[in-house]
Amino acid sequence: MSNDNPDKDLDLDLHFLPSWAQESPEINRYANYEGERGNRRFNDDRHGPRSGGGGGGGGGNRPQGNRPEGGRPGGDRPRGDRPQGGGRGPGSRDDRRDQRGGGRPSFERRVEIPMPEVNLRIIPEERGVDSLTKQIRMTGRAYPLFDIARLVLQKDDRYQVEFSTKKNPDGSVAQPMFVCALDDTVWLSQDEAVEHILHRHLATFYEVTKTPTDPPKGTYTFVAQCGMSGVILGPPNYHDYQNKLHQLHKERFSRLSFENFKSRVKIVRDEEVVKTWLDELSFKTEFVVLNVPEPLVLASFDEVQKHFRETHLPEMVKSVDSHVVAGEKTRRVGSRELQRYVFSAVDEQKRFPLKLVTTLSQKFSSRGLHFFKVKKSIVHVAVARPHFLDVEATPVSDGVRKIVDYVNEHSRCSLKELVDFLAPTTAADRAKTEPAKPVESAEAEGTVVPKAAEHHEPTSEQKKVLADLHWLVHQGHVIEFANGELETAKKPHPKPQPKKKVAVAKVPKPDAAAKDASTEQPAAPVDTTAASDVATSAPVAETAATAPASEVPAEVEPPAAGTEPVADESASADMPETKTGGEQV
């Protein structure tokens, strides 16, 4: 199939444009159009060449021959206000868009910025893990491990962030890391660390002094000012403007390209801003070096950077392979790339804290806690794994038996329900343990004193029930969940019985030589009488050869040497599954 414009086949982007945009830009459909009612003649050349050619609307390919000259079919409205082919006239939205210099809106694909080549791990704070371990041991309750991880991520002071370098296949470091000794911040290059120190901690090493000097001569009505930092750079025609522009970009905005940074500079015609710039140039800035035996004065910031690198850099900035940052400092970890990396990692873990759960399980396990699953999916941490207690076969006290029986009959019951059933509080007990009424002071006259919350000390029977329950929980016989519900450890699944192995007699394969001889030699005549006698005289051997392997007893014939026994598939029937309160991890 021939094509009049073969170049169009090579431009894939052009194939996804609408049909009106695929026409040749040389075609001008409005060249002979002349508007009515005094409208001036116009065409696409008035605004310059249009990308893709054609008019603005989507009806460029509509046939116009059947329409009346004065308006739409069935209507009397003149057509002078709108050009043929669906285009837009002067003053319309497309026309205004062309006057602003923009065509159709371009949809740029969002490009994800890659993360630094550094390992990041969120570690729970040690004191917080000790506190959680102590609470789990004291209460005896089982807590979901994922809920504990989300609880750790709620506040910055509950976790730490560990950075470590990655190794290339050749053993080199993929991305080096540097730590500032002054504030424990982490950086990806020495230049970033030096820039940070001279910007934040300049007064630690140098004293800034200003000496009056003559202001610049001439009349200045406007100055250039950085739109991001507010630093006044001076008039663009000033001799030191370019040096100051490059210096500001190098010191504070090196992450941006110079052209992008330069586009943020604006011209300000405010008299106060111009006067501020003149006042800054009316003083000469010098830097006095501190903590040196001999006085030293540096005339420019470039000399300060050079002196700092030669004198203080080895002590203040150190290269590391790994570094741990406290949680409260993660909001100002140092490098912007690392800061973005921390925010992304923490946000990801808040949605699904699998990595933090792994770290928490290791720390809890080292402290003697145990883990089990509920409903085969929810991992819990507790003081003991579920351990089934058979009260019928194990000698236990009556109190323990009553607790187990009640929890078995009332699954997911609360502690209050258990105590109220086994050791209810009587009115006499309440009277004995009723707290004294609070004494109102003289200062509280005329005010309403709230009643104290009712709290009754447990009776001796209740204390005994609680002691028995405490033993059951810490032995794993009863599980107390975080919401206060109780459940007994169920009987585990019975272990599957080993499969029976039945020996099978191996039938020897016919010899290859004998087979070849039988095929080459003609068959000898067979005596029918002898064959019938043989057939009737060996019924037992035929039965053993044709019977299934599972029905042949092992004593009939021992297995031949070098044969392997075959397992009996009939003995591997599925065992009924029993529900358990928890499965060990």
C-alpha cells in the first residue's frame, strides 16, 4: 500500500495526534476566508506557524459542501464569527492561548528520582524494647507484633535509622558517606559537608569583622535579588555581579543547575532594597581565624574555604561505612537525598512494617520472649508459646481446673467475667473494702468535689483465682490477648503416621540376547497337552503374579537384591484438622 507522505510513518509521536494535527503544515485552510460583519481577514500566519498545521478544533475533516452559505443546517446564524473547519476566531480560548505563546498543553511524564546507593534500616530504640519486654512479662498478655511495630513508628524518639554503604561487585564502595563531627549529620560528599559547616558553624572557626569603606560610585535604580534566598546580588552591570552569582550558586544551591538557579533571580526596583545593597558594600568583610597561635585574617570567603580544608577538614569530616542517627534527628539527617530516603522508608514501613517486624522479633527473641500465630496469619509475641493442658490426664488443683473449664466453655471471655463467675464479690466484701470518704477542706466550700472512683480490693478468693490464672498464662496453657480476652491453648494436631512400606517382587526383564534369538529363530511347535497340564498345575503362582502389590503379604517372596520398597498410598489418608488457639512460629 503506497503512502504519499512516507516520513509520517517514522514519527511515532505524530501517529498518536488527532487527525487534524497530522496534516501538512503547508496547507492553510483559511487562506481565502474573509469574515463577515466587518471582521478583519485573518489566518494562521498571524500568530506564526502552528505545530501540526490545521485549525484549532477537532472538526477539520468534516465535509462543508452540504451546508448553506449563511449558517448551520436548519439555522439562520451567520458563519462570519467562526471559521470553517471547526477553528476558533480572534479572542477565543485557542486564540488567547496562541497569544501567550503556548500551544496545546504538554503532559510531561513524572520521572522518579532514584534513591541514593545506600542501605537504610530502621531500628527500634533499645530502651523502648526493654520497656515493651518488661510490660509483656508483667501483664502476660500476647500482643500482635505488627501493632507493636506501628506503635514504634508513631514517634521519632522510639526508633533509630542506620545507614550503611553498598559494595560494588569489584569490592568498591558504591556511594561514600561522610559524617560531620559537630552535629552528627550524614552527607554524600565532602563538599556538601564543608558547605554545611561553613554555613551553620562558621562562628566556631572564624570571626566575621566589617570595616567601613567607600561605597560604589554611580547611580543605581535596580538590583538583582535571588528569589529563593533573598540575597541581594547587585545590578547585573556591576563588575562583581557574576562572581557573586556563581558563589551563591556554589555555596547554597549547587543541587540545581546553574541555568535553573539563574532563572530564579529577579530584578527589584525598590529603593530600600537598593539602599541595603549599597550599605553592604560600604563595609569590607574580613574573617579572623580563631584558635590559632598567631593571628590570621582572611579577606574573602574563598580563602576561608581553602583554610578550612587545609586545617580542619580531616577532624571535622570523616568517611564512614555505617552510621546510626537518633530518631529525633532524622528530620535533619544531613543530605537532602538521604532526608528524602528516610521519609520514603518511614512512610513505607508505616503502611506495612515487615522489615521493622523482623528486627523486633530478633530483639524480643534475644530477651526470652516467644512467638506464635493466631488464625495462621497474625503473629503475636508473649511470655510463652501455647501449650495444651489436659486437665483429665494431668493432676492439677481445683482452681486451675475450674479456670480451664470456664475458658473452654466461654471462649474469648474477659478477665472480669472469669473472676465474677469463680469468685463473685458479695455486699459484705464491698463494705469491708469500701474506701473512706474524702474530707473536704475549708478552701473547697461552695465547690462541688467529685466522688472518688469506686475501687475495691480483690478478696482472698479472687486473689487465688488471679494467682492460678497467672501461672496458667506464664506456662502457655491460657492465652490472654491484648484486648483482655482469654482463650485456652488447644490440643495440637496429631502427628501423621509413617506410611507403610510393602515389598514388591521384581519381575526380571528378558535377556536381550534371548529376545534377539527368539525373534530370529522360527517358533517351535507347542504341545497343547503339555501346556494345558502346566496351566492347571500352577494356579498359585499365577495368582501371585497377577495380584496387586498391596495384597501380596511380605512373607510370600522376599524382595530381590537392589530393589527399593514402594510406599503404600492407601495409608496416607488425610487427617481431620483440629482448631488450635495458636500455632508456634
